Amino acid sequence: MNSKKTSKPKNSQSNLMINDYKVVPIIVDQEDHSTIHYIYMKKHISKINEEHLPEARTLYIINLPVDTNLKALKSFFKGIGRVSNVYFSGLAGIDVFQIENQRLKSAKLREEIANSQKTDSNDSKKVSKANSKASKTENKEMDIDPVAFGNYLVSGSSAHVVFLEEAELNNVMDTDFKPKLWYGTRNSNEDPEEYKGLQKYLYEYRGLRPPVDMLKKELDDYMAKFEAKQYEKERLFKAQKNVPDEDGFITVTYSKNKADSNVMPVSANAKDSHIASKLAEKEKKTNFSNFYRWQQRENKKDQITTLRKKFEQDKKKIENLKSGRKFKPY
């Protein structure tokens, strides 16, 4: 695990204070508990008015382990303070998957907090279970669930942790933290968010490349639903045909299908002439015979030659008419 480790302070007391920062030791190696990582926390002081970071309820933490997430911080402060929201800084390798995953986690956390505020402790468990069941039934249509990609922080990153009440923040600052195992170091074969190493990367790789049969089933189900919706739209459209409105008027509808169309069909000759004129216009637009200057000069020469020929033909025609007249005035 790429974790930034600092040298242990000279004073061996836990929770030493350094420049208003509370020094908290955590264990980052599940096998070797002598590997200690130190995080530093203090009350957030804002120079500007930040509505999402109220000073009375916000804790600033620095030098977090790279695998820190919402679940890890909630687990760390469990029994001390209820986490309302967490704002991380320095997410490494941010992509669309991680952003969407972070958004879903934040929404889920806010929903859990809202449910806990509305009901008692016993009732809140029932509500959370009911909500989880409802969400499962809503997502039951999706056979291919989105993969929960892990959000890794840059080494030494910080975060602002917002608690529900001011007393909980004070309780955190007054608590004497003993070294305990960090949530992210626990291995679990049930929760994909807790996968580590090769297991994690295999899970993400396979999540981006699901099996062909699963994809085929998902696409078939989607197309079946789409076709059912299209059929329902056509059925409603046909049902509305020739139905008079409140004033007794019938709206004329047009269908591309000739069999279902109530519009008078266009005659073949008119249709052909219309198509021919359209093609002629298109050919005229694409004709570049008069594009260059030399083409224009050649065209003018041809026009003059044609006019001269026509003039000579008309002149001969007039002479023939004169010679063929029976009445000669002189």
C-alpha cells in the first residue's frame, strides 16, 4: 500500500498536538501492526463564508491514506460523531466512473442520514432496510450493475469532514485516539469496495468487459421494452385518429404508410415530374462547367457562334419568303 508514513514524534504520547493539529496514529498493515501512519486533524477555520463547510461542525484532516473513502471515515468516527458529508481534495486518476461513483455514494449517505433523523434508532433500522429493499427492486431490471470503482487519493491528501452537530466535532477533538486498524486495510470477499491488489483490478477489468451472454440478455431485454413502448405509442396514435375534439373537428393526420394514410395519394405523373425537376435542380447546382475563367470565355465564344448561325439562318429564311411572294409592289 502506497501510504505516506511520517516519523513518530519524539513525545510517545498519543494524540500529541502540533500547531493546533491533533496527531492520530492508525495501523495501515493488517499483518504488521507496528506499521503506524499518522493523520493530523483540527477544527476547520474558514477565511470566507462557505455554506457547505460550517466552521462549528467541520473537521480538517491531512495526510490521509490513499485508499480513504466515505466508508472508511464513517467507520473511523463511529461512536464518536456522525459524519454528514466529506469533501476530498487530490483525487488521483479521476474519470467518469469515479465521479459517478462518488456522486452515488454521497447521495446514499445523505439518504441514510435523513432517514436516521426522521425516526428513532430502532425505527431507522427498519426504514433503512425498507429503502435498501426498494432500491434493490428498482435496480432489479438491471442485470449488469455498474462497477464501484475505487477512489484513490494523492499521497498526503486532505479532506473536510462535516458532522451533524457541533457537539460531535468537540467530542472528536476531545477523544484520546489509540492506534487501531484503518478500515481500508481490511480484506473482504463480499464487498467489492474492499477488494485489494489484483482482486480489485480484476473486478474493475471484468466490470468494464462483461460476458457476451450477459450483454446479449441485457440488450434483448432493452429492445423488448423499447419495442413494447413503440407498439403502445402506435396504438395510442391510431386510437386518436378520426376522433372529433370538443368542437367537433377532426384533426387530419398523416402516416408514412400508404395503407394507413387518409390523405389523397399523389398521381404518378405529378410525382415523377416533381422528382425530375428536383434532380434537374440538383444537377444544375452541381454543374461546374462555368466555374473557371477559361470556361466562361469558351462558353461566350460558343454563344456568339450560335447566335451568328441563327442570324444567317433567319436571313436566308426571310430572303426565301421575299422571293416566293406573288405580289410585287415594284
